[in-house]
Amino acid sequence: MATHKVWIIKYVAGNPSVFTRVTTDAAGAIKRGDALAGAEKVAANSWRVWVEHAVTGERIFESDAEKAYKQAAVSA
């Protein structure tokens, strides 16, 4: 039987313009709803955060800080 716990939260703690070390949430792979709720909480700190599939790497959520970081990297 397949598991629904395939989503992981990744984030960069602190000021997005200073810090770049990516951390994976200690909970590991979790359910989609739990991952999205957790990412929203982290995003409230203005941190870079995203939720991605543990196998495919598909992202289903990116914080505004992550979107801005990616846009700045493309522009540079």
C-alpha cells in the first residue's frame, strides 16, 4: 500500500539575503496538508520555505521570500 507521507518542508532560516543553508524539516516526509500548514507557519517569519515531493522534487508551495530569491537569481 502506498503512503501519503511524501512531502518534505525545506527552508532557509533567517534573513533570506544573508543566509543560504537549506535545512530539511526534522519531521521528514509528511502528509500534504501537514506540510502546507507547516510551511505557512515558517513563511510567516519571512523565511525562504518550500514544500517538495520527496521522490520527484516537485514543489507545491513556495513562500514569497523564496519566489523573490529565485527571481533575483534569474535577474543576476
